[in-house]
Amino acid sequence: MAGRFAPRTARPTLPHQAAQAVRREKGPVRGGEGLARGDEAPGRGGEGQVRGDEGPVRGGEGQVRGDEGPVRGDEAPVRGGEGPVRGDEAPVRGGEGPVRGGEGPVRGGEGLSRGNEAPGRGDEGPVRGDEAPVRGDERPLTREWTPPGPLDLRLVLGPLRRGPADPTFRMAPDGTFWRATRTPEGPGTLRVAARGDGVGAQAWGPGAEWLLAGLPALLGADDDPDAFTPHHRLLAVARHRRPGLRLLRTGLVMESLIPSILEQKVTTDEAYRAWRLLVRRYGTPAPGPTAALGLHVMPDARTWAMIPSWEWHKAGVDTKRSSTIMRAVRVAPRLEEASVMELPRATARLELIPGVGPWTSAETLQRSNGAPDAVTVGDYHLPGIVGHALADNRHADDEEMLTLLTPYEGQRHRATRLILLSGRIPERRGPRMTPGNIAAL
């Protein structure tokens, strides 16, 4: 008989019934207890199990079946469980230890792998060993450099720090200096420390080679302190007491231009706060072992351009300064070209941007180009300081300051640095300017 009234033994086998029969013959795969069948050593996993002949491996959400082909250990790291993997491998600690036996690192997940078989995929999928993300404990590139003369790292690198909580720069208690920056090759972290008569440097990240190649220029190798001839006793004494002063050169324009724009016509506390908030929010963590230091790399030009207006406002940056930064980042590659130009051409290039004037261009080129004659004009305090030091006139303006600095033509920035280091600053006769906070408006 055929049809619905046929005996059970005569009915055709349906596809789902055949699959059930196969599963009954092979036996169920239990999860969570990690039983290994066959001739393998038993192992415990988080949620999966390895079977003897077929070997499906269950991770957090994925599964590798034996009929789909094994995945070899030299092609993908194993996401291990919380316990050791027993087989003919060495023990593996989940997520921290290397796999001994040539199978690459093991990340802690919920899967389990057996001795010689395919690794299982955890909750994030397999990752190739050669594509593993860079860790903070990666080996740095190193370089040793001997300066041509006395070198004071604090005096040389100090102008790069934008306040005591600058997220891109740190002076550590052990005398080392940390700098996180965005190079043409990508983010990089540089650690510099004095070692006897020389300097030792370590660098991390995609920009590590670029930073080490520019280490001598950063520490003033291109500067010529002997070109300065003092014409005032005050400057002669200051130079004698600070033989390690050299003018640095970073070779990066935007790194100095953006914080200089933030410092326009506000107190230093307001400018440092804005820089700190914006870099921490929109920058990226610095490569290398910098988590404890809290170092960040400043945003790239595109990220600066995408910051919404209300975030500038919350950081205390008014529309005029934020608009100037927006205009600058749109032509960032052209502005970076100024780092290899002579001072007059570099100044003209920067001042093509509306909102960038003599004060901002000088503050930028002093750091990016190491320009010894980039004197800061338009500063609220500097003319009075120079006038008081050289002519006992604390009320000097920019014109009188430039007149007093005429004997130092070509070295006027160095002259102002020495005046500031001399300590001859006019006594304060009024309260400090009250910092503003437009974020509360």
C-alpha cells in the first residue's frame, strides 16, 4: 500500500528524519562541560567541546565543523578558555600567554581547542597572528644621540608643554619627557631621557621611525647658540647660567598652530583647559605604555573639522577662534609645508589664514621651525617685560620692544627667551585677569 495508509515501515524517509537519525548515531554534543571523546585527552572549556573524530569546536557564538576543513594554528590564534588546553601542546593561559608549539598567541574567549586540531572561534572570531592589534607593551624603537654641546632637556622641550595637565606632553618625576604627537606617518609617542653626556630615546607607534629620525632637530641640533652675541649684561649673565638652552624644531606646524590659536586673547588657564578638553575628547590614546600617564594624540585635520559648534562652546572656545581653526585644518597640508620654509615665507604662508596674525604665526614657527628671530608681537605681557629688563620701562609697547631688540636682529626670539629666564620681570601691581567661561552662558 502507498500513501497515508501505508504501514510505518513502508513510509519514505523524510529529510529531517534522516538528519535526526544521523545525530542519534553520532551522539549529542554537550556544551558547558567540555567533554572530549575519542583518543584525545579530556579538556575543559567555557561553553564548548571537542569531539574525537569530527572535532566541531564551539566558541562563544561560532562553530568550526570537521567537514569544513581544519583551521591550522599557524593561520589563526586560538581564543582559549579559562583553563589549560590538554593535548600535546604546552599550557595556555587565556588571553595573556603565548602558545608554545608554533600556533601563535591565544586570546581569552569562551572556546576550547584540542591538541593538534583546529582552533575554535570565540565571541569575536579568529584573528590572524600577524594582524593582532598593537599592545601597549610592544617593543619600542630606540636611539642614542650625543649633542654637540651642553643640553638642558627641560629648557629645550619646555615650550611644547601646554599647561601642567597637557594630554600630549609629560615631564615625569624621574627626569624623562614623554611626547605624543601626530606625525606624517601616523600617531607616535616619544620618550626622551638624559644618559650621561648623551640622550636616549624610545618611540612607539606608526610614527616611531619619523620621531627618532627627527630627534636631533627636536633637541636643537640645527640651532646655533654661538650666533647670539649679548649686548646687555643681563643677557650675558643669563646665557652664562643657561648653557644648555637650545631652540627646538618639531617640523610639525598644525601641532603648534592649533593651540596657539586657542591662546589668542584669553588667559593661559582658559587656553590650556580648552586644549585639554578637546584633545582628550577627540584625540586618540597615545601608542606605547602611556595608559598611566594619560597621554593622547591630538585629532587629525578631518576630526578637527567635524567637531560641532556646541563642543567648542563647552570647551570655552568662542566662534572667532573655532572658525580660525576650521579654516586652518581645511588647508593643513599646505600649512605643513611652512616647516621647511625660511621665516619670511613661512610667516606669510600662515598669515594667509584669516584670524592668524603676527602673534600666532610667531608662536607657531618658534616651535615648528626653531626660528631664532620669530619674536612675538602683540603679546599682553612681553613688551613690558622686555622694556623693564633692558630699559627699566615696564610700560613699553611693541614698537619700543622691537627698538630695544634691534641689536639682536636675527636672534630676537632667543633674546626674549633669555630675558624670561633671567627672572627680571616687573612686579605685579594689580589682580590677575579673571578667566572667562563662556560654557556657562
